[in-house]
Amino acid sequence: MVAKKNNYWDYARYANIAFSFGVTLTTGILLGFYGGSWLDRRWGTAPWLMLAGILLGIGLGFYSMLNELRVLERERKGRTTDARERDRTKRH
């Protein structure tokens, strides 16, 4: 029963990451678009700064997701190591 409960939490965490990634990516793209458009109008460089802003938003969104996945992977490895340690101490 405990294993099932942990699986639900794992699924919830991954769903949270997916949702967070979508929000982060959308926010980054929109901020890049509007910020780049504003700078393009101000400096007369249309559409180059808008495109650069969008690409920067996409890059930052993926960078954020990669960092979150690294943290989850470290936590998962830590839980696996802890479980192995408990199993080893139970046998002795």
C-alpha cells in the first residue's frame, strides 16, 4: 500500500513539472515577444529583436525544465540509495 502511495506522489510531481514547464515556456515566449516588439518599435529593428526575444524565452524555458529534471533525478537516486541501504541492513 505504501508503494502505491509513493507512486501517486511521483506521478503528481511529474505532472507538476509538465505544468510548470508549460507555464514557464509560455511566459518566456510572451515576454520575449512583447519585450522584443517594444524594443523593435523603439529602435526600428523589426523583427529581429522580437525573434531574438522569442528564442531567448524558449531557451530559458528548456533550461528551467532541465534544472528541475536534474533535481528530481538527484532525489530519485537518493531514494534508491536509501532503499538499498535499508534492504541491506534488514538482511544483517
